[in-house]
Amino acid sequence: MYVVMCYRCKKWRVIPTKQEFEAIRERGEEDPWFCGRDPGAGRSCEQPEDIPYDSSRIWAVDKLGIPQPPPETERVLIMRGDLSKMDTYYLMPNGKRARSIADVERFLKENPGYRATMPASSFSFATPKIVRETVEECSQWRTVKADQRGISEKSSLSWAAMADQREKPEENSLLGDARTQSERSEETDASDSDYCCPSSSGGSD
């Protein structure tokens, strides 16, 4: 689920598509978003908040000013299996993943025809900041911690390998589906989260 805070009323609003969210995020600093920006969407500051900011979901706060993904690419975020952080990569036109600017430069060197439409400066590997208190209240987090205690006598390398095995990419274009903690606990995929932009007037770390 994608949400953004109105800079006027400070209420959280659900953004229906990843593309719309990415456009809001890109211009959030110089063009703060507010409820009535798109009259056709039927939003206003007088309406109740779309979604409460609480620990019934895992929240991740994104940075403002991240460019929209270049044409023929997709920016993908994956929450690690231990819920400690998120990783960023881009799906490139050749079907491969770019996990760093070095990977992007390598792709452009091998495919120089794309330089005009996707300069390296249009890629950002910044990751959203997971709101820790919403993780610690999540039943999935308690399961992870129990697993961690169960292997406490094993090496840290074993735990790292286990965490890597639990990583899964999102199965659709969205990062989450606003499921409750009880519904999440039935799965091992930790990629679901509420993905949000703060009020543009406040910014984010």
C-alpha cells in the first residue's frame, strides 16, 4: 500500500498506484502534496483519514526527491526476511537487476543506445526507513526473533544465510496490500509494508 501525508491537514491518504506515488515522491520537496490537488480524485482535508498510523502494519518512510524510474525500468524494494531493512534494485530492459550505480554504468556501457533516456543520475538506490516501533509490534517480527533465539548457538554466518533464504521479491507492482498482522503471520514473505511519504513540509531522514 502507498500512502502520503497531506501537508495541510496532516492526514494520511492512500495513493492507488505505484506510478502516482513515484510522481508525488519525485516532486514532493518543491511541490508539496495536499488532499485537493487532484479534484477528480474526490479528496479533501475535511474527509476522515484514509488509514491510521499505528502498529497494525509495518511502515516504511521513503525519501522525497527520488526520480521516477527511467522508461523500460522498474524500481523494486524488498524487505529482508529479518525485517531489519529494505533493499533497492532496478529491473533493466534486458531483464537483469541493477543493484548499484556500478551495475547501471555497466548496463549503459553494454547498451549505449539507452544513455539518452536513462542517465545514471536518474537512478537512486536509497532505501525507505523502516519504522522500528511498527515492526516490534508485528507478529512476524516475534516469529523472526524466536527463530533467531533458536539458532543463537550457531554462527552469525548461519543466521545471515537463513535471512537471505527468506528474502522474496514482491509478486506484483505494489509493495504491500494492507493486510493485518494476523494475516501476515501466516506467510514467510516479509516484503509487505505500508510505504509512505511524510509531509513535504517536514521531509524525512
